[in-house]
Amino acid sequence: MKYESARRQRTTYGRWARLYDFSTALAGRIYGFSDVEERRKAIELLALAAGHRVLEVGVGTGANLALLAQRVGDSGTIVGVDVTPAMLHICAQRCAREGIAALLIEGDAAHRPFQERSFDAVLIFGAFNGLDDRERALAETMRAAKSNAKIVITDEGMSERKRKTFLGRLFVRQDHWLKARPPLELLPASVRDAKVTHFRAENWYLIDCTNPSPSARSD
């Protein structure tokens, strides 16, 4: 699979930005799931609490921010990074409309200006498959996350069970990203408690894991 360059991502998602929320809601109706409830499932795995600092990589239009804000509260901090200015513009409008306090940063997932071990949890939701350098993006994620921080990575990638069904084969022909598989081989060997499940009607993979301590990373 050929991964898009950051420039192409900006162009593609810039054109798609205003339709993105509608398209994700429509996908839920087509495949038979609630977009909000499926997002909630992923966010619950972050084990957030009041006062936590959470980073979302590929924040897009900010569809997850209200759910994150509910968990970290007024004393917490939400930071969202995205490579596409048009997405961030819509995200900022959402934050203003819904009263969500979030720091939004335009940037590449593989090159982030964050101090080491500065976040209690990191979420990458629907923004991993198309990255140029996925291995470096994961390394940056681990570097920015505190020891024992929860990390959740999820994107399109149909379950093995569904791939064998008639509908599964049909959907894969229509959407090549559904061919993607969970990128477990890119996770550092020191990562703890890595689990893979599928959700969003088994059309997306979900990896949740725990960031190791610095000593474990260097072993």
C-alpha cells in the first residue's frame, strides 16, 4: 500500500474537510453503528481522569474533543494536532461553538514540538494508515507519552472474520483502506499490554497499549 505524503494529505483532506463529519455519520448508518458511541468506546480505553493531559494526533474536525473534555474536565488539557489547516479551521469552530478548551496545532505526526513524557494519554483516531512515516510517528507518540500512559491507535482495517464474508469482500473492493491490518509490527518491543480488537462494524482495527517506562524502552 502506498502512503500519502503530508502535502497530499493536506490537499486531499482540505477538500474533504467540510464533508468529513457528514460522511462519517453516513458511514455509521450504512454499516449499522453509532459514530458517537464507537468513538466513546475508543476514548474509554484511554482511562482518562480529571486533570489529565491528552493528545489527539490527527484531530481532524474535532469529533472526539467533547468526549475527551468530559473526562479530563476543566482542570485537564486537550491538545490536538493535524496536518490539514482546513480541518483545524473546522475544529476551532467546533470548539468555539461547543465551549471546548483545546490547544490546536498544525503539524506532522512524525515531528511534534512536545516535551518528552508530557501526556497522560494519546489517541490516534482514523489518522494512522495514510502517514508517510508510521514508525517515526509511533516513536514520537511513545516519546511524548508519560510512563504507563494509555495509547489508542485506530483506523480503517477490516477484521479477518469479516473479510471472508460476501459483504466484507464487497466493501473491500469499494474502499482499499479496509485492506489495512493492525500495524503491530511497528510497535516497540517494550510496549506493554498491547491488545487488538475491531469495532465500527468490524471495519476498523483498534490497538490499545501502555507506554513503557524509559528504562524499559532502552532495554
